[in-house]
Amino acid sequence: MAQTASPIPIVAAIAPQQQQPPSPPTLANGDMTTTTTTTPKPTPSIQISIPDPSITTNTPLMHTLLTLINTVYTAAESGIFSPVYQRTTLAELTTLLHARELALAWDHSEPGSSSSPSLAGTIRVFTLTSQLADIGMLCCAPSLAGTGVGRALVEFAEGYARRVLGAETMQLELLFPVEFVHPLKVRLQGWYERMGYAVVRVGDFGDEYPHLKPHLVTRIDYRVFEKRLV
């Protein structure tokens, strides 16, 4: 099947560098797992795009995508959702890709290699209203934790929302357990705040997503963040 052009060109999100300085515990992805960086990591050469929907016919890739997202979210949402809960399904991913709502990041760190670029991460970007966009399903390959892939995905989504979708504000949501401190969520909130996001309200996740409430294993706060794009 012939591929059609993406709404915006593929973006070289991260240029290759030799080394990054050591960093404190970092986020591996959007609603993420964590890792502690003890030695400098080479910065990957990442390209991000909204892929053509024909990618959904690539069965091995679709299963790789499914496994990456569910594996990362199972770790990231530990203690919040039941261990058997899965963040997404092949059917949902197919729908999102056909709607052109899911961007994929590819690692081209070995340009001379005969192997294909590897899947580095994902982010969903879509509109809630004519001026308000939302991001979710932010996910980075654990092996690329602390290399800037997560930030590059968010910046790509912001640019896409502003230039292509016409959004003026970006929204995202984070889940916080009420009965205990989730260190990852605390770090993740700080990560987003450093990128300009701020809490605008706290909702009831069970009321807004009643079909997911049975999968929760604790009471949670549902924090909604926004950032102006223009």
C-alpha cells in the first residue's frame, strides 16, 4: 500500500551526541518506569512522526508496540491498578493509528547498521475542543531512560497540536494514590512542571472513567494539568 504524507514532516527530535552527564533518578517514559543513571549514556538519534495508518498491517510491529506500552504502564501504575490490568489493546492501537493520534519515536543511533531502526517510544496527541489538545500514552523504551526521548516526544506533540491541530492549550492527566506516596508520580509531576505544566483541577477518576474503576486497587486523585502553547 502506498503511504501518504504525514501531517507534518518527520522531526529529528534528538541529535546524536557522544555522552550525557550523569543524572539523578530519571523518568523512562510519560506515565513511566524509573531508572537510576550511574554512568553517562550516549544520546540516541531519534526521529518522531505520525505514521501512515498502513503501519497497522505490520503484525510484528503492532505486537512490539503493544508489549512496550503495557510493560511500561504495568510498572508505572504499580499499586494503582490491578497487576492484570493492561493499559491498551491491539484494537485500541489500531483505532488510534487510523485516527492519526499516535506518534512513534524511532531510534536511528546506528546509521551504518543493516538493522531497521528500533521503536523508542510513543505519545498520543488529540483534540478535546477546537483550542484544547490532550496528550497521553507517553511511553519510552526502558533502555533509553534518561536520554531525553520522553521530553522530545512531549515537545513533538506540543508542536503538532499547535501547528496542525490549531490548539492553544495542552492538557494531560496524572493519577496519584491518596493513601500512600507514589515516588514516581511525584517525580513525574515535577518533570511536567519544569516543562511549563500546572495543575488546573483535581477530578474523580472513577466518575470520569467508570469502566476503569473496577481495575483500581486504591483510591486516587486525578490531577489535570494544562500548558499554554501560544
